[in-house]
Amino acid sequence: MTSTAAPDRLLMVMPYSQFVRKAAEAGFEVWAIWDPALREREYLDQVAEHARELLLTDFSDEAGLRALIADTVRTHGIGTVLHLGAEQSMPPAVAEAEALGVSPNPASAVTRLNDKAAMRGLLAGHGLSVVRSESAATVEEVEAAAARLPLPAVVKPVGASGSRGVALIRDADDLQEWTDRVTRAGLGGPYLVEEYLQGPEYSVETLSADGVHHVIGITAKHTTGAPFFVETSHVHPAPLGDDERTAIHAVVIGLLDLAGYRFGPAHTEVILTGRGPRIVESQTRLGGDRIPLLIETASDFDIEAAIFRTLAGAPLEAPVPRHTASVGFFLLPAGRLRSVGGLDAIRALPYVQALHFPFAPGDELPRTTDSSTRHGYVVVDAESPAEAADRIARVRGLLRADVREAVPATAKGAHR
């Protein structure tokens, strides 16, 4: 840190608008850096509302991003640089912050957690949550790696998130479908091919301060299963026994310790197999899919605000859930939306905390193949996981969407 740096001056790269507001509420003066190609002007105006200054740059220009960070830190005496957004632009931001002495984490810790292959190698090297896997630079190498691993196996791009490019490979047809899909989506390598882990899935939210890792909560995850493993709902807190919870805590905290992570949130996905918990992946950010809202609904704990209170030096204590909260996603048929009804009735339900349905009649509903192609969600509170599931089911029943389904390509006169 420079001699003129002020601890209450914070530079955030890619901060969501509520992060800037909550950082300001915690007593920080905030400078924000965004890529204008990633958000509309109205959203950037919301970011700017609580920032001392909003600075715009192209995140794909890593040298330019680093230069802007360095200039802002030196000009304004920034005490801390944080990046809590998408992982793709984290490496240059954290590396520059570390070089300037204003990063709460070493860049190596962020890489070890965000890079799926690096994380897998770190765990294997220390005998923790060992999962058989191979890295592959190209789709051709994926085919060779899949031939060496017992099938079925899971393949995923190392740098992607939101279930993009994830597939279960059972045979040559699955491999061809995956190859076609990642090629169309531009999801280049490297890739990770690993053994198929079977068991219930969980997301673990942690908040670290001075190298001490606090488990804020565990969320149960339900997915479509193979081939895309897209999340269909989450329930918080996860219904777990004490021994299961303790084992999950231990493996996640072990990973964070091995990575050398010092400060901030982490979102770690775990599968509870017959051999114990196995880590799927981890990211140095908050979980998506409205998990922070689930935690706040169940526990009255704002994990977003806690990041900045903790950075300001306030003590941190993990919350105790008092309710159950759940998010259920809408997965409608692909095609043109003719009409939609029931939204007002859903909003009027006393247990509905949030409703998001971003489509209007005439819109094309995409085929759901990853998190970004789902069709909205509802968040409910409840007194138990069973009641939460019933309430999600009631909401889904109230949503009346008339969709003219798209005709599959194989049905348009194709012969096989």
C-alpha cells in the first residue's frame, strides 16, 4: 500500500450496483470500474449513484484495465481493490492490486480457486477431496482423455460458469453433442474431464477475514441432471445431519486454507458422495441464483453488506437460520410466447419474496441448456423444505404461459 493510501477508500472492479451502495453504507468512499459493453447505461447510472467516480474500460484489454487500476489507486490513495464480479476479468485486476499492495488476497489464491483445473490439482496434491480428472487443451484432447477415464465422465470448460459447457459423457454420441455445443457457443479450452460424482449437491457460501473462514450457510441444489445439469431450484438452509454438515464444512475450509485465501466471499459447490463430500468447483465471489437473498430470507443476514462491514473491521459471526427459503426456476418449452398470465396472482402470495419473468408475448423463449437460458424464477419463504417445495409448485401452477413450441430440427423433414 502506498504511504498516502486511505483505508476507507475502495476501488471495485465490476461492482454490482447494490455492492457500491452497501460499501458506501459501511463507510467507504467507492471508485468503480465497469466495461460499458456488459451493462446498459441505466444500470451503470445506478452504479455511479453511490460511487465517487465511475470509470469505464474494456475488460478484454488486460493491459488497459491494469493501467486504469494503477492510475486510480495512485491518484486517489485507494486503500483496497476488490473484484467480486465475474471471474473472467479477475486475474489482471487482482494481479495489479497485489503489485500495488492493495489486494486483500494474493493473486495465486484467486487463481487456485477460480481455475477448475488448478483447484483440482491443488486438492489432489494434498489428498483432499480427491477426484480423478484430466485436463485437455482442445476438444480433440477431451476425446482422448474421456477414453482413458471410466465412463460416464463429466466434461466442462475450465473458465466457464453457470453450467455453460457442462456435459455427462456416456458414449460417442454424447461427446459429439458436447463438441458441437461448445463450438457453437465459442467455449474454448482448456477443459476438465473428471469422474462422474453421484449424490446430492450443495452450495457452500463462506466469508473469510484475515484468513479465517466462516461458513455462512449451505444450500441444497436440484438440477435437471444429465446432460446439462442446469439448476432447477435451491433450498436454504440445506436439510443436513450434523455429521454431514461438519464434513462439508471441513472440506470447504480445507480448500480455502490450501489456496491461501485471506478475505472475501467464496462460493463452493460440493457433492455428498458415498465416499464423503467431494468439491466440484469454487469461485471467489458470492453465489448466483439469488442465494444471497435466500440467506437473508432464512436468516436475516445480508451477506453482501457483511463483506464491507467485515472489510471495515467489524466482527463476523455466522447466522443461524430461522426459516426456510427457496428459489424455483421456470423451465418452459422453447418457442414463441403467445400469452402469459398469473403473474399478479403470484406476486400477491404472502410468501413470495421475489418474482422474475423477463418475457412478454411475442418473445422467443430459448431452449434451456444452461443457467442463462432459464425462463425466470420465484423466491419463497417457508417453515420447512417440504412447505417450500409445495409453494414453488403452486407458483409454477399459477404461471400460465402459452408457448408455440419450436419444431426440433430432426422433425423438419430430416431422416435418420
